[in-house]
Amino acid sequence: MPLLELRGVTARYGALRALQGVDLSVDEGEIVAVLGANGAGKTTTLRAISATVKTSGEVVFAGKRLPRRPEAVARARIAHVPEGRGTFMQLSVDENLRLGAHVRRDRVGIKADYDRALERFPILAERLGQAAGTLSGGEQQQLALARALMQRPRLLLLDEPSLGLAPRVVADFYAGVRELNEREGMSVLVVEQNASLALASSSRAYVLEVGRVAVAGTSPELQRHESVRRSYLGY
């Protein structure tokens, strides 16, 4: 049974239908990528999972239909790092991290995860009292990931994590995500504009076109797929 499964999911923004019957799954301990052009429905797919957009169809997590309330999704241990990182710019690094655990009540566990986050991202430990808006783009992305990890998620949703970052910063970020996947078994669903990077980092991928799944398969299969190569890989 998949950890996450979308069954015929549609989504709307008013009269605009952004998703048109999307079927998608993520297995336990798997990294899955979602590719597509701007406006294809990639971000909306993550919002549909997080219950931040009006949907129909089924979103099933750990064998149960996921409630259509953002807080219930967070309590199910699904953490969403949105496009633009979603940090609270005027709050401090420390305050941002603590907000990541707002749905939890296990103080001992929260303290352990807080200390682990600072150990994993030592630059944040040096900037705890600093406003998040004064961090560099790479540091803000580290903060966004660290804040998400404070939920102790089973599934991590990443929306365009490479956007606006230098290649070295992006490589380090994905190395950290792969480490979380390999060492802790964390499942990841990532929307990514850099198709080469996404396919190199994932085991399976979906290509969305106009709100529908156009191509799906293992990442090596999509790397060899002619239309994917021409449209997204540039060769």
C-alpha cells in the first residue's frame, strides 16, 4: 500500500480548474518528483495534498482518507515547504523553528528535534536571534527545511526548492534531502523546475501537462523518454 495516494484529484481556483483527475502515489521511503511547465498544476498538486486549495477526489495517506483541513494534514505528519520557502521574515530563526512544532505536544521530543536541527544546520545555530528575512536565500531554504523537520514528518513536500539558489547551494540542499531519505526513511514528493536534478534525485517521476498526468514512470525511464528529453532535459 502506498504511503500517499491521489485518486482522481481535481482542484479549482474559483472557476479555473487547475487539476483534472490526477492519480499519483508515493511509497514509504521513496523520493518522487513532479515535473512540468509553468501552469501545469505542479504547485496545485502539493496544495491539494496540504488541503490549501479546494479539491475533489481522494487523497489517501497511510491507508486513510486525509481530512481536508491544513492542521489535520500537519498532524498526520505531512510537512510542506512551499515555493518561496514560506519563512516568517520578521520572526527570528528561533521563532520560525519553534513554529514548525506548533501541532506537537511532546516537549521532550520537540527539544530533541530542535537540537538535531541545529546540529544538522549549524549556520542556523549562529543566527537564532536574527530575523529570517535577513538570511541569504540558501540560509532561508535551510531554515524552511529545518522548520519542516520540526513536525517530524513521514512525508516531506518540497515546492521548487532550487528556485533562485546558486548551483552549489542547490547541490548541498539535495544532498541533505537524500541523506534524510536514506538514513531516516523519510518519504519525499518534490516539485522541481530543474528536471535533470529532479530525475537524478528521485526513484520515480510524473510529468504534468495542463492539470493531467501526461507521463509517469521510473526516473531512468523518463530520462530516456523522447518527449521528456526534448521538453525538459534539453537533448
